[in-house]
Amino acid sequence: MALHQATASAPVNIACIKYWGKRDTKLILPTNSSLSVTLDQDHLRSTTTSRADPSFERDRLWLNGVEEEIKDGGRTATCIAELKRLRREEVEDKQPNEPKLSTYAVHIASYNNFPTAAGLASSASGFAALVSSLAQLYSLPVSPSTLSLIARQGSGSACRSLYGGFVAWDQGSNPTGIDSLAREVAPQSHWPDIHALICVVSDDKKGTSSTSGMQRTVETSELLQHRINHVVPQRLKAIEEAILKKDFDSFAQITMADSNQFHAVALDTEPPIFYLNDVSRAIIALIVEYNRVSVAAGRGRRAAYTYDAGPNAVIYTLKENVKEIVELVVKYFPQREGSFKDVFELFAGVDVAATEGKVVEG
Ligand code: ADP
Ligand code: DP6
Ligand code: CO
């Protein structure tokens, strides 16, 4: 009997302009647009295998070897249902000889090669890989933008992991969510000199998930309203321009300002949410000092820190500075158990099609 199985991997992306807040929690429609850089898959990726079989009784998911419940009407269930519907409409209805995979249950196994739920965007690579593996399993003739729309309903940030390079997620205005998806701002090849350093401060699971944290912020923070209406739109325009002009000083200034404001908004939440710890703050101080010296020497800012919903730092810099910054970080943060775990050098923005091979352009 035929084996119906497919494996796909997807990279993480780390936002420079942060998504934080939903206007529709079911469809995952954000309260603001965002922009990120997709990292390469060598150090941070999710790899997901899906199998459909008539003997399976129900859809099941294993994450890093441990079964996770697929809740009825939850995000994973929504993604699976959407892809089964596309299988039916795009393949089975048009080619009656194709096996009716949409009627079989699926078993899905996924592994992250980096800390899960620790503020390194595992939900982004996780749902991008899940959607990609099912699209491959079902031989769907769909574009990355269709997959981006579906991945968004798994985890908002996942919609950006379907593209490499510099990626924007436009919030859209349609209540159905049809215009709330990612688009490429520039490919990695536009600015290959940008690198990312990942400083793993802690690989513990965060205390407040992104989903519940941002919901609480929407309900209680006044600062969020200011951010959404008066800060993010201008910043998005400015950072897109900085990327297109390869203006690292502006890119760094905007990225750090937005990380700071996102964490300010978390603090403005009731009860407050603290994602940074003392080591995170010490890394900020180090980068601020590094940039102060650089600006004084007439070279502009040469490094940008950014933190997602967790204590782990991502430092964007140009290739020529990587060695110097790694040495600095290692000098000031000797590896101690429980404080500073590791620093990887990553090449940011590699053009990885999470959907390589099976998925074609729209
Ligand atoms: P992170 O900062 O790592 O994105 P989140 O709080 O946003 O943390 O999301 C973590 C959740 O994402 C996990 O608890 C799990 O439900 C889901 N997730 C993470 N990795 C995967 C994966 N590879 N496949 C499916 N779901 C995943
Ligand atoms: C701080 O995409 O993880 O990383 O949509 O509820 O799954 P859900 O949240 P998620 O939130 C990411 C928040 C962030 C910023 C960003 O990636 O833009
Ligand atoms: Co996440």
C-alpha cells in the first residue's frame, strides 16, 4: 500500500518591528503590521513530518517527541482543516483518480533544533513547517502567499517564515483576513552582509506565552494604543527605506527602539509582563556602549539588539563586525550554567523557501 508522507522544514524569523496584539483572536489578525528577518536553517529550524493513513483514527501531533493535544477548533486544527479543504478542492475534486487523502486522519511529528517557547520564535518556524509539510503531503499547487495565510492562523509570526530575506506582514483591513499576510520586502541577496548573533540567555519555557501575553496587553495597556496608532506606521516606512538603502545605522536605531517599546508595552500590561532578565539588560548595555564608541568615531551604529517574548538576545550586525562582537559578548558573559548558554553566529536572511520543491508560484 502506498505510503503518504512528507517532511518539510522552516526557518525562524526575528522581528525588527514587533507584532504584539490581535484584533481578531480566532483568525489571528494583528493590531499592527510588522517586519522581520528570516534566519538561516542551520541553527534554528523546525522539521515536520506528516503522514496520512486510512488506519489512523484521529489527527495527532507530537512536538519534540511528546504528544500535544490538538484542540477542537484550535489553531493546529484550523491549519489542518484548511489544508484538507484545499486538498479536496484543488486535487481530489479535479482529479478523481487521486487518493482521497483529505478523508484520512494525519499524524504529525515535529522537532525544533533550538529551545521551544523560549522567545526564539518556535511558533513561527513550527507552524510554517507544519503547513509546508501538509502542503507537500497533499501535493497542493499553492503559492507561498496561500500558505502564509494558513500559517498565520496557527501563529501570527509564522506567516512571515514562508519567505526568506526581509519580510513584512501587512495587517490588512478585510475582516476575513484575506489581506493579512506576509510579503517579501527584499531578498537576502539584497543585503547579504547582515548577520545575526543569537545569545541564548535561557532555554527555559517562558512564563507567559506570546498568545496570552499579547491578549492581556490589548485588554489593559494604553501605551499599546499609542504604539499602534502613532509609532509603528512611521517606523515601518522608515525601516523599509533603511533596508532598501542598506542604511545600517537607521536599521539599528529603529530595531532597538521597537524592541524597547515592545517590552515597555509588556510592562504596561496589567499585571505586568517581564520578558527580559538581568543578563538581557546587561547585553543591551554592552551594545549601547559599543554603538556609543562607534558613533563617536564617526562610524554610526554597528549593532542592533532585539528581544522577542523572552530573555534571549538577537544581535543584528554587518559581517565585518561579527568577530569583534562575539569576542565582546564572550568576554563579558563567560558561559555560566543558568545565565549565558551559547552564542551562535547565524547568517540572517538566507533565502529559504520553507516550501521548497512541491509548492509553486501563485
Ligand atoms: P516562541 O517564542 O518560541 O514562539 P510561543 O509562546 O509563541 O513561543 O509559542 C510556543 C508554542 O508554539 C509551543 O508551546 C507549541 O504549542 C507551538 N510550537 C512550537 N514549536 C512547534 C512546532 N515545531 N510544531 C508545532 N507547534 C509548535
Ligand atoms: C514578540 O506569533 O508567537 O515574537 O500569534 O499568538 O502565536 P501568536 O503569537 P506569536 O507572537 C510573536 C510575538 C513576538 C514579535 C514578533 O514575532 O513579531
Ligand atoms: Co511565538
